[in-house]
Amino acid sequence: MKKRRLSDVVGKNGWATLLFAAAVIVVGCGGGGGGRGGTTGGGCADTTQPGALVYGTVWGADATSGSQFISIVDGSGRPLASKVLNKADGSQTTLSGFRSGDYEIVAELYTQPDAQGAKLGEIRTAMSICGTTSMSTEVGGQPASVKVYPATASMTVQDSRKFYATLQTANDRSIFVQPGSFSWQAVGNVASVDPSGLVVATAVGAGNIRATHSPSGLIGGANVTVTPFNTTRTKWTVLVYLNAANDLFAFSDLNVNQMEKVADNPQVRFVVQWKQYRQRWPNSSFDGTRRYLVKPDSSASIKSQIVQTLPNGTDMGRAQTLREFVDWGRTFYPADRYCLVIWNHGNGWRRSPDEEKTRAVSYDDETGNAIQIWELNQALGDNRFDIVAWDASLMQMFEVAYEIQDHTDYVVGSEESPPGEGYPYDAVFGRFRDNPNETTRNLTKAFVDGMINDPRYTSKKITQSSLDTSKFGALATALDEYAGALIANKAAVTSQVQNARTNAQSFSPTFGRFYRDMIDVTRVMDRVGGLPPAVSQAAANLRTAAQQAVVWEAHNANSPNSAGIAFDFSPGDRFSEFANDYSLMRISQATRWNEWLAQAP
């Protein structure tokens, strides 16, 4: 869960869902947070002037076609202008009401009038519309060549760019084809290309991008020149894995906008992998997955630079996708210190008992997948961070933090489910911007202060803490000894355990979820009294070890007994459903806590 759900505020966007999910292009002028990666080429000197597309078609002798639907699509994937051209009404129409710029043009051919019936074919291309621009198509024309747009492109290593292919007649009219009619090939070992024509520059040099129209065998190409990427080292790189392909999408725009407000120190860079999924959430600001270098801006719009557009269907619910982002970010944006923020819903250590069984953290609604906690070692690879921060619900558990202890010095997060707005990134990272040489330990307090001091959150359940992973060995030992004492004295502690489960600080409790504050559990059991000496001593040792691991902690009156670190405190009959999953985590190899949970009263 991070955050609250937005289902009640999501509306329908007719054009976005009626006909197609537009292939994303990054435009050089306007729309969707412009930038360098993925530009279509061309461009207009004056993007303030009105734009217009005069669209003409030759219907030919095809008796089955009845209409065409033409759209001009901006860089966020939203149509700026659309028209239906019925065969009975003629062969020309004009689309207007937008500014000059670089756009994707989509024309779809249907069997019946008013864009109804079966879809017979389509044309997808990109154009620079400067003032009034013309486009000519033909239904059932004789293929003569394949045109690739842009015809030439200059890219920097790691940039991406969408290329388009159209089948042309001898007099240069575009012909309607079936979707997927073109196959793509990168020649020259300087780039890769996926089946949609998305090109990523991989090495310095010159090469060629080729498109083959499979039915006819006709081939077209474009020349590509790849220049080096200028790598610079900074004091901090903040990597934000921002999976907004779910009901949190609106908050993602808010958070990126907050990052822009504090991105004015070049020694503190924000690099973001950001996904939205418009088919499920039509009001998303774009569709697909992008990598951004955040740029300073104080406006309400997103002005950051899109460095890469990733292939359609990129699954941010996979551990491998997170690893690829981390490896990429550290390669191209090296720093003395790194902070990794994982942004999404969360469910603590385990799969969700109430929703899709695959869910843990980083839910991707397009694929239905999420990253499991026991997959985090794979996801982080050989990388180590100074801070790993969870902008997600219920993630500040010892089970979760212990899993990633070899990858970070500090773990920051919430025991509770924070508000949908999540971290106030401008407040948190304003301290990084102003004091990039401050110790990492002290900078983690910015997360705690940012959450507890935000006036929007007064009525919310706010908990936030920073954990020192160098203390985890001692904490695991203390937890193991506590488990052993509970197991050895099970009959004598039954009532105290049940009382603590009821009265200790809980976090988003459900029928199957028993997350409790570790320190508060020991306090409650002590207050109940009657504990065997061995249990009492082990509880005191656990409390001390946990307090030493918590560097900074704050909570408001809505979670009054939070102390900074949670753990699973399930009864055995509930734990059994998830015992196999728990055994996959490092905490089960290091302690007997799973053995206790399996028999806990």
C-alpha cells in the first residue's frame, strides 16, 4: 500500500481509450516533459505559431473501406486534434487547434463510416508541423519504397529515439498497412532497436537503422551517428524508481515537480525511472516508461529532461528491471554517494493477503507483478548505497531491512502506510542540496523531519525512521535469543504474547497482517508482567539492540507508540499461510523468529 488509493478521482479519457494507446515520442517542442532523448528530428523555429495539418487521401478502388480516423499526438501520447474522414464525404480534411511542433501522426482505416467496424490498416509516422503542413495517403496503393523517419539522426550514447516506417507509393503517398508489418534492424553496432522502432544508442560511431516491410520485402533505412556521453561525477546521485503504473499516478507528477524545485545544485542529481499506464489510468500524464534527468524548475509543469524512453511493456514489478535501472544510473551518473528511493505501494515483507497474491512492493498494474522482498538481493546486484529509502507503505520492518543490509548503510522508511503524497521531496532533499557534504547519518534525518513537519500530514498516521545497518548483526542475535526464550517458555507467556499482539503499536492491521512495533511489543509484555526471567532478559536485550539500530525516529499522535522498527508478530495459525515465503528471507537463516511465529499462540 503506499499511500491512499485514487480510484475515486480517476476519470475516463475518451480519445485515449477509444482507439489506441499511442506510441510515445519525445518531442522537441511541448508535451509530456520535453527533453533530448527520443526527439523526432526536424523542428520548428517558431513553436508559438498555430499549426495545421492538411490531410489528403486517395481512396482507390477498395470497396471495403468506409472511413479514416486521423490523430495528431503529442509527446505524452495524448491526441491534440482528431478528425474522422468518411469516404462518402471526400478526400481531404484539416486538423488544427494546436501549436507548431514535432508530433506523431496516426491514421487508421476502418470498414464502416465514423471509424466503426473492423480496422483494416494504419499509418504511423512523425512530422514537424510548422504552420500549415500537408500529408498525403492512399488506400490500396502500389508499394514502391519504405520511408524511415527521421532519415538522419545524431544521438548520444544511452539516448533513445523512436523511429517510424511508412510504406510509400511511387508518388510518395503513404499506404495503410497492418500493425506489425515492419521488422527493424540496427546495423553497425552503435545502437539497438526493438520491434516498435525504439532505438537506443549504445556505442560511439556511425550506423544504420533499417525497416523491412515484411509482406513486400521492401527496405528503408536511416543513418545514425552516435557521439560519446559526457560522464561527470557529483557528490550525490539520487536514483528514484518511480513506478506509477497504478492508482498513485497523480502523486508521481507532484513528487517529480518537488524534485525539480530542489535540483538547482549540480552536485545533487536526481535520476528517475518513471512509469505510468494510461490504459488502466486514463488521466495519467503520459503512457509508458521513461528515464529522466531532473532539471531545476519552479513552475507547476514537469520540465525535466527525458534521457530514455523504454520499450512498451517494461515491467517495473520485476527485480531485473530495478537492477537494470540501478546499473544504468550508476554508470552514467556516478557520484561519491548514492541514495536509492523505491516509490510505490508496499506491503512490508510479504505478499498481499487481500489483493493479488504476487504483490509485495512496486506494483505494476500493466503486468500484475511486484518485486518480492526475497528478490531484493538480485534486484540490487553488486551495488551498495549510502541510503535506501522506501516511499511505500509498511516497509520499515526488520525483515525487509535485514534483507538489504549488505547493499546500504542506512534504511529509511515508514512502519505505517504514509499518505499518497509520500515524501515531500523538496523539503527532504532541500537539505541535501544545501549541505551535500553533511554526513549521511545526519542527512537521513531530513526524511524524518520532512514527514513529521509537513502540515498536510497532521491528521495522517505518520511514522518515519532511519536504521543503521551496521547494528543489524547485534539486532539479529538479540531477536534469535528472544525467539529461543519464547519457544522455551511458550506455555508461560501465552497470555502476555496475546496481550501484546492486541495492544502493542500496530500498522495497517488486517485479518491476516500482524505487523507490530518491535520495541513496543517488549514494553507491553513487560507491563503485563509475569514473564519468566529468561524471557524478560531477552526482551530487554532485544529492546536495547533495536534502539541502537534506530538512528532517527519520529511519529505523530496517530501512531503514538511507534519506535522506528516493526516486525511480524503473527499467531501461528495465521503465519502458516506465509511460512514458506518467510523461509526465503535471510532473517529465517539468521534467527529462529520464523520458528517462533510458526507456533506462536
